[in-house]
Amino acid sequence: MKADYSVHDKQYQEARAKGWNGWGGNERMAHERIWIERLFSYAEIPTAGEVLELGYGNCLHCILEPDRKTFLSNVHRLLKTNGVFFVYSKCSSSASDEVIELEGKPYRYAPSRENLHIELEAAGFEIRKSDFYWKEIGEQSHCSVHLTKR
């Protein structure tokens, strides 16, 4: 099934109309320092070089199949040797993957931590560090993963 991102556009327009600084409201955005701290928690983070920012938080959970494979393939292609790819994504709190719907359409994809690792490794990345956060912000759990190009 082809992904339909129109539901994201509607959510974005509603957020802007409410005066929010980002998805989920200003209260959620108050946690943005956590994402930065998690990015720099990796001991081998490069101290110099270029940065390619791919959607604040690298919003992988907003990308649905079949676009996920294309996205990860392009990230792998663009990442320089020894470059770090940081993913902060919703993850299922169980061993099963979850598809979150909005208005009857797939809206977010939250794989299990294990399946997220499998997907990232299949795309050619090496997992260097991975953490799981049980429902820390909002109702869903998140994973952060630091990867390098194999």
C-alpha cells in the first residue's frame, strides 16, 4: 500500500494554527534538550565536520513503508565513512510492531526495538549504541540509536 502523508500535512497546519513551535505542542517541545543530550551521549560522536539534519529528531517513525527502505538507503548513500546517523524514533513497548492510525490512515510506525535494529542493519548500518525509553514522553516508548555506515 502506498503511503499517504496528507494526514501529516493536516496535523502540521493545525499545529501552526495553534501557535505551536513543533509537533505535539509547546509542552512536548520543552523536552527538546533531551534529544540533543541523547545525540551527544555517544562517546565517539565526531567533534568536527559537516552535519546533515534529516527532520528534527530524525523522525523515522513518521516514514511509512515502502518509503522507509528508500529513506534509509539514501541516508546510507549520503553518510560519509565514519559518519554517525542518529535515530530517535517511537518504538513499540512490546515485541510487536505497531502502526498508529489517524483518521483511518497509517500515521506513524513504531517497530519493536529488535525489528528497528534489524531494519537499520539491513540498510547497511552498524549499531554503535542503542537505548530504549519506556513511555518517557507521552504515551509511547522511544528508542535512540547511534549508527555508522558499514
